Amino acid sequence: MSYNNIETALIHGGISIDERTGAVNVPIYQTSTFKQDGLGKMRGYEYSRTGNPTREALEALIAELEGGHAGFAFASGLAAETAVLSLLNSGDRVLISSNVYGGTFRLLSKIFNHFEINYTISDTENPEAFEKDITPDVKAVLIESPANPLMTITDIRAISEIAHKHGLLVIVDNTFMTPYLQRPLELGADIVLHSATKYLGGHSDVVAGLAVVKTQELAEKLAFIQNSTGGVLPPFDSFLLIRGIKTLGVRLDRHVANAEAAAKYLTEHKAVKSVHYPGLPTDKGYEVNKRQAKNGGVMISFELKDNYDINTFFESLKLITLAESLGGVESLVCHPSSMTHASIPEEIRKKVGITDGLIRLSIGIENIDDILNDLEQAITKSEVK
Ligand SMILES: Cc1ncc(COP(=O)(O)O)c(C=O)c1O
């Protein structure tokens, strides 16, 4: 059954009940294989790499939430990306947004290049510049909006229209927004990707990836790749994700309210040089983001002025944890240039604006006063006198 209101679909969408027993949660089918009643007589499942009922429930759920034809669950966001990029052939080229997750860059520059699948960094914020980058070998575009870590916004509808004019596949990494805040397929994309490790899981306790495709044709191709390459999500982790997704709406409402307050606080702070958050009316991506997403999301990056020492800032934080990742209920902070984006060569980092002073915040759902007090005391301590 499908539901128009996403708050309801998060809980009851896809396959939410175990038909055989009536259990209100789909059980963890912890099995690798399934009995066949005779040669070629399967009961819908044969082997858990090919299909597992718990994973299938998750896949049906994410397909419904993103408004796609089919969903696929993988062992990590990068496994999902690997499967999707495997739709390309050698000699093909993919255009990528100018700041994407460092692991995406590493996957293309260090793995897919072995198969002569090439990439070009393109300014997808600027549709005209993007169109100029489309050479005959370009077959796909991979967008992040907001992009990691500078929160730059790409007009997904405009890029999709241009891309489709040239026959390209439009892939959007929707990790930072989730279908609760933004639905790229409705804006024209062909495939949506997620590091479900982040908001969809929501509790920093599972590593997972999801992909949703718009058409039957893409679904058949991706199902073949998923089964042939095998990076599938195990049943227990599929269960954890289904459980996490049920509370996505309430978590994100609180996350976003906290993020808006934190962005305002940072913007008004005398120690802060720059703030990147598409929910701020002063942000350059604000208008486009407002057209395509419910709000500015949760992720913020910022720089302190030169007379503040970022090492002291990181070491002084008491509540906000210095760690890779994002999207959990707890507030996390990271230093993109040495952590999440270290695999991007320094000259490219500099060119796209990922400075050594950039700090990325994943605002959690703690009490906002506690979050702001922690930022304040760490900023105060980090001032070089
Ligand atoms: C935007 C984005 N895409 C993809 C990934 C990769 O996902 P995973 O770590 O689940 O492999 C990440 C991880 O941080 C990410 O932030």
C-alpha cells in the first residue's frame, strides 16, 4: 500500500507487515538460502544475495519514499555508488559536482579509472557551465545537493533537463536531505543514491547504502549488477534501517530546527568568518534550495577567523564529538580537509574551496542550548590572544 503523506509512508510504506504471521515489524530473515519445492519451484526466494525478505521490505520502502520504480540495498553508500556506476561502460565519462564526498572522488579517480570510466569535475551550480562540459563521451552526471562539505546547491531540475537533452543519466546523492526533505526523482533525476549510514539509519549504528531507480529498465539492470557484484545489505542491518526510517520525520524536524538555530548563532558570531548553510536567506543557494527542498537540511560548515586556532576548538568541544560521519542523533563535528575529504588532492580541495580552516557540523537532536553552549565555550577557548 502506498501513502501520499510521507510521515505515514515512513512507518507504513513498502512492505511493513509480515503477511504470514501478522508481525507488525518484518522479521529478520537471518538465512542465506531458501528451500525449493522441486527443480525450479521457488517460493519467491532462492539465495539471500539475490533476494531476502527483510532486505526486500527495506527496498520496497525506500522506493516508495523516493517515488521510484525499485529500490536496492547495499552494504554501504559506496557499495551502492559502485553498483550504480557499474551501469557505465569503459570509455564513458561522468560529470561530478565540484564538491562531493571524498570517497566518491576516490572511487572514480582510483578504482573506476582502471576500467577507463572517467570523470570531470563540473560546476553543476551553474547550468550553463555544466552544459559546456558535456563532451560526446559524457554519459552521466552525479550531483550532490547540498554538496559535501560546502553545502553548495545544484538546481536538480535545470541540470536534469540539460542532461536529458544530451541523453545523460542523472544520478543524485540525496544523503544530506533524504526523501523527507527532497525527492530528486520528482525533479527529473533517474537514480537516487544514499549513504543510509546517515539520516536514514539515524543512530550511527549501521553502515548501509541505498539506490532507487525511476524505470523498469534501470531496475532490471541494477538488480543484475546487485546480484552479480554482491555488495548487499545483510538482514539485520536492513531491519535496523527500517526501524530508523520510521522516526526519520520526527528526528529531522528537530535536527533542522536545531541546525537553523546553530546557523543563525554562527552567522552572528564575531569569531566566525563564513557560514555555509542553504537554509540561511543570505546563502547563495537559498532560492534554488527553497524551490526543490523542504528546508536547508541539517549540515552546516563554517570557518573561524584567523585569530582562532581550530585544533584548540576541536579539542575543547565537550558535547559535540569529533568523528567522521553525520546524520546521527548526536552532534558530530569534522575537519573535511584532513578527514572526510582527505582523499581529494590538496590542489583540487583548494580550487573548490575546501580550506584547511573549514569545519563541518552535523547538528544532532540534543537540547539546542547545550549545543550552542558547547560551541561557545570551545570558540572562546580557541581564541589566540
Ligand atoms: C554524501 C555522501 N555520499 C556517500 C557516502 C558514502 O557512504 P558510506 O560511508 O555509507 O559508504 C558518504 C559518506 O560519508 C556521504 O557523505
